[in-house]
Amino acid sequence: MTLTAAPLPAAAMARRRFAGLGASSVILTLASQPAMANSVMCNSLSAAGSAVHSRSTTVVVCNGVSPTHYRESANWTGTGADPNGMFNNYFSTAGVGQQLAPYTLFQVITGNFAQTSPDGVVTTPAINPDQHNVAMYVIATWLNVLSRRVNFFTLESVMTMWSEYATTSYYVPTAGATPWDGSTLVFHLKQRMSDG
């Protein structure tokens, strides 16, 4: 008895040919998927410049950096964003976002929630309004998209992620998935940052 295998689809053959090239440190997608639902990680980027391109393959730009990078306002150059812009001018202030409305983007990304009143009195909230640092990491992700450091998120997907988290205190990466609380969402965002 002779067994014959059915021919592989073109996409499967392309994956096999590419895998044979030893390009394991390049991240590729063969179909459009939500960035948080797939296994995009940003920890090995050395071969990205030598990736093989084809019609069915997209090289994922994965040079995202963490909030630490953006704690220097000079590092906002190329994003088009104003570090002194108010959080509520860019992001939803529904739910937990309401607590962040009086702060600038720079205050949120640095975690410095001190406020100075007109008479010079500095006050700091008793409770961190960004308890799990979700807004901090969402802003960094947003800046990474604006500066084209990453291409597996879109501005819309970042805003949707924040809005869903702000209103429900959870983010569901794909339909039917287990909801992620703030610390889990931050964990996954960190995994998509080269210095996370």
C-alpha cells in the first residue's frame, strides 16, 4: 500500500521555504490578526533587515520601546504628539480614564501625578490613578505606532484597547478569549516592546 500526501497549499509551502532560511528571529504574519491575539513578541530583531519579502508575507516592524524611553520629552520627536497635551484630549476618560483627565500625557507616562495649584501648593493623589500602569503602557504603545516603531498595532486598535479597558477594567484580545485585567494587559504590552 502506497500513501501519497495531498499537495500543501501555497502559503504552507512559503512558510516551509522561509523556515528553511533560518530566519527565526524575524517576526512574520501571514494573515491579519489582532496584535494582542497573536504571538508577536519584540525581543529579537537582528535579522529584520534581511528578511525575505513576498506577496503573502508582511515583515512586522517591532522596534517598540517602553514608557521609560518616553520619560525624556526629547524622545517624543517624530511622534507628532505633545507631551504636555492633556490625557483627555487623546484618550477616553470613561470609567477609570476619568481619574486621568486632569493630567498631561507626560505625567501619565512618567507616573508623576503631582498637581500644583495656582497658589503653588503641590498635591499628589492618595491613590495612583493608573494603578496597574495600563495608561502608561497604552500611551507608550500609541507613541510607538505614531513614530512607526511598530506596525502590528494601529492607532484605532490602541484606542479601542484603552476604551475597552477604561470602561470595563478588562480587555478581551479576541472574541471569546479570557478577559485580561490591568496587570495582564500590561504584561502583554511589555512583551511587545524591545526593552519591555
